[in-house]
Amino acid sequence: MSIKFCNYINQHGFTDDFLKVYDFLKRINQENVTTPNFLWGRWEWMFSLPYLNKSFLNRIGMWKDDEKIVALATYETDIDEAYICVDKDYHFLKEDILNYVQHHFSGEHKVLIDDNDHGFQRIAIAHGYRPTQSKQCTARIDIDDNISYQLPQGFRVVSLAERFDLYEYSKVLWRGFNHDGEPPKTGEHMLDIKNQFAGPHVNLEHKIAVVAPNGEFVSYCGMWYERNTDYALVEPVATDPQYRMMGLGKAAVLEAVMRCGKLGAKRAYVGSSQQFYYNIGFYPVSTETFWCRK
């Protein structure tokens, strides 16, 4: 065993380093999902959004054993929050990883630690970290024949493979995340929207919209799934405020879940503790707390 450290390439996009981390996240969750809060879909999604601070990509740390990544310290949006993923056979690296984060992430950074990882918690305490009130939660749904939904008359579901309409997609997310007015139809905003589908593992068959009788997208569920794996990731989900409480969000999510189930997925995860997900069949499986150094 020869552990070597290296920094991520200081280049944005779907580079060789990006694909190596993708392979690492996929591999460590192949037999059992060990990082439900940071699956490969979350990694690809973060590179697809305009919010990623590209200035610090080379602060992302990778630990390798004979060129195989066995641990990762990354941020998602900015360098003030650290996410740590470790192969189950390399937990002894966690103190080294925390030392790296302490010295190379921002001075007031926070580290996300699983509430059940008591060994890592003790390491964090020894390094002067303390838990905060800030948490991230993950929920799961088991995919079986009991999943079902009903749509109001006149509404229907489509995949983006059937109807790839970037502006309708943009509009349902804009309204669903409670922005005022209407989204721009041109310019940088629409370029950012287009980039959300540029990832190498995007499959439009798994991106589901609910279409209203007037032809508008009024609810949406993005789904990340790869054949030969048995899990999927829900991200993002949005419903137009004018169409809430009609079962449309439930339909979008469950349709996406069922489509992945037909391809081999046994369960799907979502990074949320919203009651909406619990009401449609998800249940909590993990909670992580951000720790900060005093």
C-alpha cells in the first residue's frame, strides 16, 4: 500500500480528474451506498451549475493508492464547506484529510461529518472542531410495485428526451424556487441552463416534467442514474407555485423513480428532510452535521 496525495486539476469542466472522481464515487457505493449524501450525481450536478467557485478547484484533495483514488476532500459551491468521502478500507486517512482541510480550505470553513461516525467526530474534537446547528439530511425510497400516483385530468408526464424545451425547464425551476417575474429567454441565464445538461452522464430519459393542459412545464424532477448500479439520486425538484398541492411534484418524482426502477435501480436518494418527500414514500437514512473550528 502506497498512499499518495495530489490536488485536483485547476481546470473547470469534465476533465480526466473529474472522471476519476466520478469513478471513485461510483465504486465506493457499488456494493453498499456508503456516501448517500455525496453520490456521483451530486458531483456532476455541482460542475453543471454556475454557482461553483472555480477559483479553488486545485484545493480539492485526492488520496490515491497505486493511482486509484481512495479518499476525497472537496467543496460543493465554495471553499468554506468541506465534504469528505473515503473508501471503507481507508478510514485511517481521516485525520490526514482533516489536517489537509484545516490548512487549505478557508479559515472559517466547516466540515460535514456523519452523525454516526463517532470515530471521525473524536478526531474532529481533538483538532478543535465543534458541531454546529447546521445539518444536511438524506432520505431514501425503496423502489417496488407499491409506488404509484395519479395526475389530474389534462396533465401528463414527459421526459426531456421526449420534449427538450430549455425555456420551459428554466421557467418551472425559476418559478418553483420562488423567483419573481419570468426568467430571461436569452443571454447568460439560458447559457447556464443549457450547461446543466452538458455532463457526460446526463440521461434525458430520467429527467421528468409534468405538463399542464396549456402545454407549460409545471413540475419537474431531475434524476441521476447509471445502468449496472442499483441506486438513483433525485436532484433538482421544483413545482410552479400556482400548481402546488395537486400531486404534480409527487407524480414527477415517482415517475422518475419508477423509470429508474425498470432499468435496475432498487432505491433512490434525495438530499432533503422535507415533509414532501416523506409523504410520498421516502424515509430518513442519514444526518450529517457541519463542524467548525473554534
